[in-house]
Amino acid sequence: MPTVQGTEDLGAKPLSTFLTSLRRRAFSSLGFPIRGLQSVASNPWPSVDLFRCRTPPSQPHSSTPNGNPTPSLPCWNGMTELSQLLTVRYGPDAPQVSLDAFAENTTLPLLLSHKSVRHFQPKPLPAGTLEMLGAAAQSAASSSNLQVWSVIAIQDTDRKAEAAALCGDQDFIRQAPLFLVFCADLARLTSASERENLPGVALDYTEMFLTAAIDTALAGQNAAVAAEGLGLGICYVGSARNHPRELAALLGLPQRVIALFGMAIGWPVENQTTTIKPRLPQPGMIHHETYHVAARDMGITKYNATMRGFYDAQKMNVEGDWSKHSAKRIAGPESLMGRETLREILEERGFGLK
Ligand SMILES: Cc1cc2nc3c(=O)[nH]c(=O)nc-3n(C[C@H](O)[C@H](O)[C@H](O)COP(=O)(O)O)c2cc1C
């Protein structure tokens, strides 16, 4: 999605403005939003660049797979780190919870530290990385264990360049040593049905495409988390759906296989990483017992204010706030950048969608 996504490719920007505004809002009107912040009240935003920290200090490993020392936060305990991460993720709307039970956990800081990386060093990945990311991906849950996905790993420079050209011409795809293309794959079950001399009629229903899409996404996210846990950076590439026919030809995809998204993986260029991007407030996104429309709409209002501050601090060329940016993104079929024909292409590629 070059037009929309391009605005997110920010490079390194000082965070001080955004942090100052967050701190002002969080500390003045609401007090400390979460427990744990008290411990850093005298210096609420330490100079340590939290946003580049990929590995929690309590993690047992002392080095990344390439032998580089693991980035860590000196003198910070897990609770402080978590509270800071929550504040950066939500701004003044961070959930107010006791962090005592979570201080030792190493998965939460990893997940809360996620940010897309769009600048990669020209440095190879350690041997075995692809296999380990594959194992992480395959360890995701799978509906009925049908495992209806495949991934094409592109490392060849020329093929990567061709794929990049088809995927929104995004340069970070060329830079990344590894470009994974995650595909919904009903061809394997077609083959299994033929072996068993069974008709496989259910494969022609929308439910099976959706099953494949869900399985593929779960596998992709497992690979993403695994990569980030190794200190690598990732960026998803939805533009893999911009030219599905051409990409299928480039990758030799058989019928009933279609690329859903790509993932560029590599070592981040440390001084060109973007910052952690705030998310919608939890009330209205995470509903208790039943769906709450008013909380959802209040969440939009609050998030608009947070994101406006974020866009300004990041010098992002985004008009208006989050709802305006998002509403423009979905205003007409042209904003789908060719993907408005996806149903036709899916049918052409053998997905029944009944
Ligand atoms: C399925 C999917 C497709 C995406 N496609 C692109 C893309 O083509 N180009 C890009 O720069 N970012 C892409 N992104 C990254 C999103 O823009 C990013 O996740 C979002 O802005 C939130 O930022 P964060 O990941 O840094 O938290 C994609 C993300 C997802 C989940």
C-alpha cells in the first residue's frame, strides 16, 4: 500500500516532543496511569531509548544470534519497563493495573515493543534462522490441524527485486535479506483428497478460504514474534495482494494457492527505526461481556487526540487525525490499489467462495 504506508516510513525521529506531551497529559490530569511509573517519577522518561529495546533485561540470553550484545535497559526492573511500554503504547489511556504479577515475564515486553521496521542492514541472517522462524510459524494453532498455508522464502537478490516491484515497489523489501510470502494454500488438501479418492467439495466454500486466511495470519504472526525475539526487525507487506497473478507466476504458485501477505525480515538499521505506535484505548476495543458502542466511540475520540500528537511529534505528513486518515483509506475502491478485484482473482485461482 505505497500511498498510505509510505507516510509511515519515517526514519529516526526524536521522540522528545511526543514523550513530553504524553508525560504532560499522563501525569498532570490523570496522575500516574499505571503502577510502576512512580518508581521513575523523578525521571519519568529516562534517556535510555526504550523504543529500541527489543530484548527485556531479564531475558537470560546475553547476546543475539549474530554475537552482538543484547540491547538492554540498565537499572530498570521488569515492572518499570512494562509500565513504560504500556504508557508509550496507549499514551494517557494506558490501562491502570498492578504490574506485580507480570514483572518477571519476558514475553510481554517483547510483544509490547513491536514496531514495524523498514530499514535493514545489508547483513545476512544467522544460519538456521529461516528454519527456526518456520518452526515458530508451524507451531501456531491450526484449524482442525489442516495447516492450510505455505510460505515462500525469497533470498535470491533478483527474485526479491522482482517481488518488491510487484509489492508496492517498497525498497525495504529489497534491503531485507529475507522476504517471506505467506500464502493461503488449499492445494495441499486438494492433493490429500485425491489420494484418498474423496471429492473435497468443502474446499469450494468461503469458509475454507477464511480458514486458510486465519491459519496463514497466525503462522505469520508467530514468525514475526520469533524474529523480533531474535533482535530482528520485520515489516508485513499487504501489497503482496496488489498484483496477485504476477506474484503467483513469479513464485510458481499452483491453483488454490494465493499470496496473502509478505514479511520483510532483517537486522534493523538502529538509527533509522521508527517508534512504537500507539494503539486504540482498551475500553471499546476490549469489551467486557458484551459489545459497548459508546465505549468504542469514546475510544475513537481519545485515540484521535493521541495520534494527532504522535503524527506531529513524528513529523508525519498525515492530514487530520486517525479517523480521518483511516476513513480516507477506505473511502472508495480505488484506495484498495487494485485489490478490489480480489474476489475475481480468488475464483480464477481456484478458490470457490460459495
Ligand atoms: C497485513 C499487514 C500488511 C501490511 N502491509 C504493509 C505494507 O505493505 N507496507 C508497510 O510499510 N507496512 C505494512 N504494514 C505495517 C503496518 O502499517 C503497521 O503494522 C501499522 O502501521 C502499525 O505500526 P507498527 O507495526 O509499527 O505498530 C502491514 C501490516 C499488516 C498487519
